[in-house]
Amino acid sequence: MTDGTRPEGSLADIPKHSGRDAVVIGGGLAGITAALALADAGVRVTLIEGRPRLGGLAFSFQRGDLTVDNGQHVYLRCCTAYRWFLDRIEGTALAPLQDRLDVPVLDVDKPEGRRLGRLRRDALPVPLHLGRSLATYPHLSLAERARVGRAALALKGLDLADPTLDTQDFGSWLTAHGQSARAVEALWDLVGVATLNAVAGDASLGLAAMVFKTGLLSDPGAADIGWARVPLGELHDRLARKALDTAGVRTEVRTRVTSLSTDENGRWSVQVPGETLRADAVVLAVAQREAYDLLPDGALDAPRQLLEIGTAPILNVHVVYDRKVLSRPFFTALGSPVQWVFDRTEASGLRDGQYLALSQSAAQDEIDEPAAALRERYLPELERLLPATRGAEVKDFFVTRERTATFAPTPGVGRLRPGARTKAPGLYLAGAWTATGWPATMESAVRSGVSAAGAALSALGRPRPGHLFDVEEAA
């Protein structure tokens, strides 16, 4: 089904041979991006998605009168590819960026009235833009702040092209550079867990260095935070579907690809139930395990490496109160299992009370716990952090779980991540797990779609759209 803007027709309506046909398998951000980029270059594109919606793991659903995101997703000003994506689907105004980085940090172990610290930037060049914030950050001692500054300069000096960085873990590097356990908790993991979906000791130094160098040490505004003020489905499904329709992409949901093969002329055959699609190029934009199942023999030298790319879960805890209990749009916490808390009241359509979403990354220990146990843990924690919750009634409490939310950014994962091109002519890979240089983020997904589309257009002998080239340069 589509959103009702046009009849779907039949897969048999797709022209059998035009010399410029492409099939994109997977309707997450990577697949949508690849489809749009190919269509913008004049390629006839069919997008196949097994779910009843687009957006991959960044989607919304209905719970009574609430429109609920499966998890809180944010992006940074340095996420140039995702910002291009928002612009391409005409969604930029619905997911604005902060004017200037400002992260409230509450330390629950401090007395009330002295819990709040802030990580924010000034309008100064790097690294002075964070100097005042770091110098006054109350959650670290003066000596710890000084050592953080020295570690940041050492991190800035790392060469991201050095493959040995991927063999080391970030936690050991931080220890070797004088970072205390408190500094790791109150600063490095505060940022790193949310962006990498792993604590420092479990994360590749290469990926961690990329995050901190790009986000905090490249440009003064690079780490300014943006997030959707509407449900994710409004962006990644409705607006994305509208953009695909306008670009001439045929989008088929609730349709699963069962096999890929080439014919005697080297054209691709994409098998779906009851139909075979023919294409000059195929972009496989699905999770790594699904990609492994669909890859034809010889497409990769070591396809089983895809199965060695681990996954990491994210848990989201949703609480609806009968009154307003939080006055700021979000905060993050120390000394508590609570990580990041966002106000989703307006975006969800809630008219009375307040709806908070707790985003819990690296949630291996909690992902399978029953909701009742999570309720017993997190409601008291919110009462410790937010005094206004203590007299408020909980109108609803539920959890959403993404057990394979991201690839695990463990040391050594870099050698397992394939690029966009395969050894099978006309077959390309996309997905946040491919070799984008980024951890598993919306930015990585969009960059992978750009890379796959660019490779396909080169092979098809078709010029790349100027805006696609700009995104590739930024990447």
C-alpha cells in the first residue's frame, strides 16, 4: 500500500528493459537516499520494502491517541548528508537544529539545587568554543577538566586514516591519556554512548575518534543538536514517500525479495513473490544479515564477515504524566541508569499532561527485562531527577525495544564493513553498517545511500546530480 497519493499498480507494469533501470531493496534511510539520488539522475527506480512503511528503524506507530517514535533520534550540524536528506524531502523545518550546542546535565548524586551542569559552546574558534564550558563544568574537578583538555588535543591529533586505531578500544586510550572513571562517565561516555551505542571500553578507538574529532573538534557549530519536532514517520515515511513519488520512483511496501541473480546478458533479476523484476543496477540496502542471505556467490571475497558484524540494542522507556514535569526540551543524567530524556509531548499529539521518552543506549543488560521491572527502576529515578514528578500521576508507561538497533562498534569492526561496490557488476551495498567511516547513525545510513548511488551511476555512465556530488564531497 502507499499513502494514497497514487495507485500502486502492479509490479508487472515496470518496463522490462530500458537500459537504465535500478531496483533498490530496503526502504530505510539508506535505500530511500539511494532511490532518490538515482531517480534524480534520470534512472527508472523501483524501491522494494518488506515492512508496511518506510523509514527502517527510525519510525513511528500509534498507541491510542499518541503517535510514538520507536526511539529518540537526533543528529548534529556536522551530519551534512542527513541534513541534505531532510532538505531533499522538504523536512528541514520539521527537525530544526539548536542555535548553539547546549546540553543540560543533571547529577542525581548532588544535592538538589546544585545538580545542573551544562555542556555548551561559545561563538569562538575550535577549541576555544568549548573552553568556558569545560572550565566551569561542575561535574568534574579542576584537575579532571585540565586532563580532559589535554586528552582532547591528543584526540584531535589522531589520523582517522590510520587502520591501527580500529584495533584499539577507546576506554584503554582514555585511561592511557589520564582520564579518570569520573571523567569517562561525566563527559566521554555521556557523548559516546549516545552516538556509538557502546561504552568507551567496548568501542573502537577509530570510530570514537571520528565522533569526537568531527562533532566537537572540527567546527564550532558541528555538535549543535537537531531532532524531529514531529513524529519520525512524518519525515521518514510520509514526506519520503512524497519525494519518491515526485521523483518518479515506484515504491512497493509489504514486498520481500527472495533472490537475486543475473541473466545471460548480465542484467539483474530480482525475485519477489509472483514477479521477477529486471534491472541494470541493484542496491541492496538491508541489514547485514539479510544482505548475506541475498548476496549471490562471488559478490564479496569473504561474505561471512557480514555475520561477524555484531549488533547492539537500544531500549526506550516512555512515560506519560498527568501534568508538566520537565521545563526543558531534553536533558541527560549522571549517577543514574537514566541516560537521555526528551519531551515528546507536542510531537506525539498529547493534549493534556506531558510525555517523556528515555533513550537508553548500550542496553544489553536491560533489553529483555519485563516492563514491570523497568517501571520499578525508572519511575523512582525520574523522581530523583525531576522533583515535579513526585506528585504527578503516571497515566501510561511502556517500553519499545530495538534488539539490533545498530551494529556494534567494537574494535576490529572496521575491517568487516564492506564498501558500496561488490565484485558482482551492477550490485551495490548500502546501510549504516557499510564502510562509511561513521558509527551506526542516520548520517551513516544516508551517506551509504549516496555512495551506492554514486557507484551505480558511474557504472551506468550517467552523470551524478550536482547536489549528490556536494554530499559526497562533504562525506
